[in-house]
Amino acid sequence: MDEVKVSFFSKIGSIISKFFDDSKRIIIVSKKPTKEEYKRMALIVALGILIIGIIGYIIYLIFGLTGLGK
């Protein structure tokens, strides 16, 4: 029974260790975005929010005008 517990905790320890090693590698490879990259990401996110808002408003109008929502 004790061997099973030790084996279980050993596997958990190795999984956690591998996770931290992978995380450390990602942090080392990643870099801070430049101003241009940041502006482009902000523009894409803003456009996505705008498009979702427009779609939601169109659905709201359709349901409001046709009375389907009542």
C-alpha cells in the first residue's frame, strides 16, 4: 500500500516539475510586444467587440420588430 502512495506522489511530483519546466521555457521565449503589435492587437479586439455588438443589436431589432421575444 505504501509503495502505491509513493508511486502516486512520485508521478504527481514529476507532472508538476514538467509543468514548471515548460512554463519557464515559455516565459524565457516570450517577449514584450512592440507598440505596433500592441496597436494591431487592440484594433483587432476592438473590431471583434464591435462586430459582436452589431450582431447582437441586429438580433435585438429582429426580435423587437417581429414580436418573437414576447
